[in-house]
Amino acid sequence: MVTAIDDQERAELQRQTLRTLMVGVLPAGAAMAAGYSAAALLGKDITGDAAWGTLAAACLTIGGTFSTIPLARYMARKGRRAGIRMAWSFGFVGATIAFLAAVLSFYPFLIIGIIGIGIGQGANLAARYAAADLAVEEDRAKSIGWLVWAGAWGSALGPTLGLGVVGNAADQIGLPKLAGPYLMGMVLFAAAAIWMDRKLRPDPLEVVGGLETPEDSPGSAGGLQLIIEHLVKTTRPLGEIFRHPSARLAVLGMLIGQAVMVAVMTATPLHMDDGAHEVQIIGFVISLHIIGMYFFAPIVGILVDRIGPRPLIAAGGIVLFLGSELASHTEAQHSMGVFSGLFLIGVGWSFGLVAGSSLLTGSFPIEKRVTMQGSADLIMSGAGAIAGLSSGVVYKISSYHALSHYAGIAALGLTAYAIWRISRMGFSSKPSAMTHT
């Protein structure tokens, strides 16, 4: 159903939607970040092996990866509210299972729980597109930036509170200290899901006419035909993205940023643990990194709207490279290079995410956007999952220094490709939703 509204009503609905989303991603972001920051440490604590620790942390990205397409398909049928609420409910279940893993020292529960939290993270990613549904073109990136910024407060506080205050409180009442972040996650995911269910009304995707009609959905075909229809619906957007130069650059910007960020951040707690840093200090490093990821997103959004997304994607690659190299040249017993390096990696990730999301959204008409956005997040999250899984192996057989260095080299490749696209398209040209540019 498309709701007929004038420009003033649309602007007011956009402000209301953005406020609702910003409040919701705050507790959900804190729940996700707290769970992630404890995963590698808890996995290593249970198994005694750093590689199993990084595998547990990487499962957050795996959960997000495999939920992107189902979540996008569900939103296309039911709307943003239903999809985000469902994913955060999975996050609550995941945090509960991870809490049991910490209490029982049972590693398989940790894997399952972190995957569930990763599904919750999928809703945090999808929320940035919900923030853009009602936005006019010249404010689209700014809206995405404000939504990403709102997640900063929860995501930055999550590791510090989870590994610090809440972890200490859990220890005081006889629970394992690393159970604290997941106990906090249970409460925060539940609060976020309830808030979204009650407040995201009307649904922005429904207002702009982005919901699928019954004719668009798979019908009552037989089993094999129904499977084929679903496969076609899943793979077709991937082909369209890679055939569209602007969408291809957008996805590459998000992909490289996610891969570099996940690879280095997953191994950082283990690197610092080898240097005998206290858990609270590790939490501070992750919190500062998350501040870099989210805090400057509104400024990035304004810059994208003014000068175009392509230059910001190119700049993001340079910032990612600088951060990776700083981390690479920091010994385990030191912390300043890791602090500054992880912060810069967060900022570079923000450049790629905000600019890439805006460029992707503007590359397709409204009726195609949800499925294209889901496919793009699948690619981005998949790259993060591979990077997270690989980081543990590289860390174990080589070093944190090599891992960070090669991540930085990949970021320079992004910059080179973005500059090449700028040379062909111009500095600030905007993509057309109807033609391949």
C-alpha cells in the first residue's frame, strides 16, 4: 500500500522514523558490541586455544551474513518494523544461549549464541536503509549517517560496560565475569525489539510503496519449482549489482571496509591478551574503535551529500590503510598504536559504509532497493565472515603484524579502484536509478 502524502508530511514522517530508529539501535548496538568483545576471550577461556576464540567471534559475522537475504526478503513482504523486530528477537535468544555457554563452559553454546547475536546485528545494518526510505535524495546520506551515529553510543559503551561494570557485577554474584556481557545483551535486545514493535508506525517502507505485492512473491508452485524461484530471487540481485558500475563500487566500499575492520578487530583482543593487558583495557580499545566506526557518520553523510560518495570511498581506503599500518607496528605489550590504529580503521569503515549505502540506494528504483540492499549486505557480511575466520589462522601461523599489514594493502586497492571510477565518472556525479552509470 502506498500512502499519499505531501512533502511536509513526508518530512515529518522521516524525522519521526529517524528518531525511532536512533533510539532502537542504541541498546541493540550495545548488546551486539558487548557480546562480540567477549566472544574471542570466552572462546579461548573455554577451549584454551586462540583459534577457537577467533572462530567464536567470527560467528557474529557469519550469523549476520546468512541472515541478510532472508531478512531482506521478509522485510520486502512484511516491512521494516517486522523484520527489525524479528532479528533483534533472535539476538535476545542468541545472548541467552551465549550466557549459558559462559556459565556452563560449553563451547558449542557459544557458537550458537554468537550466531544469534549476529542475526541481531543484521537488523542494525538494515536499519540504516530504513532511515533512507523516506529521505529525499539530497539528504539520504545524512540520514544514514545520523542513524549510524546513534549506534555509536550503545556500541561504544557496550564493551566497556560489558567487560567492566557488568562483568564485575556478574563476578560479585558468583557468575563468570564473561557471562556479564551476555546477561546485559539479553536485557538490551529485548528492550530494542519491544521499542521497535511499538514505535515504528507507520512503516516507512510501506509508506513509500516498497512492499512486494502478492504477484511479486512466490506462488503455490511445487517443491522443486518453489526452490528454483527462491534461488532466482536470491541470485538475480547479485548479478544486477555486479553489472552496475556504481553499485559495484558501492558494494566494494562496504566489502573492503568490513573485511579490514573484522579481520583486525577480531585478532586485537588476543594480541593484547598476549601482551598481558587487563580485560578492561581491551574493552576500552574496542570501544574507541567503535566510536571511530559510528561517531563521525553524520559528518561523513554530509560530505557524501555535498561532494558525492566516490571520493569518500577513496578516502576511506586511505584511512583504513593508515589504521592497519599503525596497528601492525604495535607490539603486544604496548597499546597506543592499537588504540589509534583501531580508531582510524573504524573511521575508514564509516566512510565506506555511509558512502557505499548511499551510492547503492541511489543506483536502483524503489521497487528493487530492498532486495538489492539485502544482497549487498550479504556480500559485505560474507567478506567479514571470511576475514574473521581467516584472521585466527593468520594470527596463529604468522602474526598480528602480518594480518594488519595485508589488511591495509587490501584497503589501498579499494582507493585505487575508486579513483579509477572517479576518472571515468567525474568527482561528484550521482548514479541514476534507471540507467547503469
